[in-house]
Amino acid sequence: MEQKEIIILGIETSCDDTSIAIIKASNKKPKFKILSDIVSSQVEIHKKWGGVYPTLAKREHQKNLVPVLEKALKKAGLFKISNSKPLISNKISNVKFQELKKIFEREESLFRKLKIFLKKYQKPNLDLITVTKGPGLEPCLWVGINFVKALASFWKIPIISTNHLKSHIFVNVLGKKPLEKKDFPAVCLVVSGGHTLLFLMKDFGKYKILGETRDDAAGECFDKTARILGLEYPGGPIIAKLASQLKQADRDRVSISLPRPMIHSKDYDFSFSGLKTAVLYAVKKKYGKAPLRSAFSRTTEGRQYIKQMCVEIQQAIIDVLIKKILKAAKDYKAKTIILGGGVVANFELRKQLKKVIQKELPNVQYLIPNIQFCTDNAVMTAVTGYFRWKKNKKGEGWEGIKADANLKII
């Protein structure tokens, strides 16, 4: 008799967050229960670099994966620690660990930590392990993939690799009714620090790229313009915060005017490097230098100018995103609009897009993730892995899974 539910372990290391989640999924209908969701953030570590430093991010993943896994399994209640004796017999052949050592050929420290972990704990009650294989930072992707390969090999559990871009879209099924035939076609927008991608989902597994950024992603533009203003990394949250502090009366008097690159182009592509450059020139013209120093932000004039600039930067990005997604939805007669990615956590974007859709496309369904699932997380990896597994109820040959930093949606 086929089991009614499966328990899935998801692992996400595509950029700077080490995330591991465990979900319980129904076998027939896509209904999910989150058993644990643990994220180890590296934001504070990368702040001084003004962005993610790949080698440093890789090292942090190597340090964090085992403790994060232990926390996730404990919270999910999948095993208990025995203080009296090892839960795995000491008679386990050294040959088995020699096989794992080959997987971690260039990651000796992670191998040592995992070896201790595997000796100490029993195999947990898991049916499937999922991992992000791309797109992302290749050094970071490989750490997660090798970690999952070792777990799958040692525990004899099937493994599924997932596409990070699709995961940002599929996480929208949490707590909502399943997408059906009548909900397609769907226009999807993934907008984050590394991606600004607009694509058409004709059905599950049927995708067509409509447009993508020609240079900087929207989130990258937030980060770079924040740096010009002397603000901390990541730029999106701090720009949104400062913009929200400007009173409406002062917003109406903002004299700063920035370009909306490609907003009137006939295609669905994006470009945000020009916006970044416009901010740089505006700051240099007014103050003769950039980036602005932190001392400047402590003056009344400085605080007001930065808040005004934050309002205009945020609105310029929002205007472009809304115009493009509405154009695509109308042109392709979309039944559903789906958003995903870290920038989607922006309150103004969520509010303004919802208002415009209700006004111009009242019959179109609008899906956007809960705030906690906008940024990179392993819940979305586990959910996407479930949909891939559901097709044939089989895993992949883990030996052949490779990191693909430039993995496409199709």
C-alpha cells in the first residue's frame, strides 16, 4: 500500500544563506506541513564587502551545514540523541567513510564534521532529499550538492536536484489551493539580488522566457545605489526602511527625478545599470563626491536627501517591474500572475502591484509568497523537489548531479 505522506529534507546553499528545511507532503495532493525551517544568515559577515564574497560564503557553508542539519532534524523531532552509546554501531566499515571522503575531496573540514555526525545519529525518517543545483554562486552550490550526495549515499535515501528560479515560484503553493489547468497560462516574475526574470508558465513543466535583465538585477541595483548613498548592505531593506520614513507631504515635494530604464520598450527585458549610474551622477553633481560618508547621514540635510533619494530609487524600480509584468499578463492573456524572490519582500512593491492588478486585471489571480519565503530558503527547495519527484516517484542518480551557476528556467 502506497504511503499517504512523504517527509522531505531540503538544502539550499546557492548564495550566502545556509538553509535546511524539513516538510511533510501529501502523496496525492500538493499539501504541505513545515516541520522545521532553519536558516543561518551570512549578512553580517558580508556587510563590510558590500556584497557576497563567494570564497567566504563557501567557507561559511562548510562550517554551518552540519549544525544547521542537526537543528532542523531536532526541531522536526525525527530522532533523539543517545548519551549512553552511539546510535550507529562502531562496526560500520571504514570503506563507507572512504567513499564519502572521495565526495569531499576538497572539503576536508566538512567531511570530518559530517563523519562525527553520522557516527553519532541514526538514519532519520526521511523519504527524499532535495538540493539546489543552480543558478547561483558555483562554489556555494557545490558545497550543498556534495553534502547531499554524502547523506544520500550513506543513508540510502533518494535525491532530487532543483532549479532555484523555479523554487521561488513554486513556494507560492504553500497555504494556497493547488494550481489547476484553469489557472494557466501564468506570468511569473523572479526578482532578487541576482535575477530579474519574466517568464510564461503554460503548465507545470512548460516554460517560455519572456524577458530578463540585460545587466544589473533589481536587487543588485538596490545594493549598488545603497553603497553610493553610504548605506549598509543589503541595500533593498535599508532603502525601503528609509523611504518609508519620509512623510507623505515631503514625498510629494521630492525634486529628485531618476530614469526608468526600458520602461517603454516593446519587449519584456529589464536594465537597471542606468538607474545606478544616474544615482551616482546625481550625488556627485550635488556633493562633488560619492559614495557619501556616514557622517553626512547624521545631518538634517543628509538624512532628508538620502530619504528622498531612497523614495525615488525604490519607485523607479517598482514602476519598471509593474509595467513589464502588466504588459506580459495582458499580451499573453494570463490567468495568474506569480511573483518570487527577495525583492518581492518589498512592501511598496507588494502594495502597488496588488492595487494595479485589482484595477486593470480584476479577473487575474495574483500569487505572492509570505515575506519569510521571499528570500532564499530551503522550504522552497523541498517543495520544488516534491513536484519533480511526483512525476515518477523516483530520485536521480546522485553521482551525476553537478552545480550549474547559469542554470536556465528551460
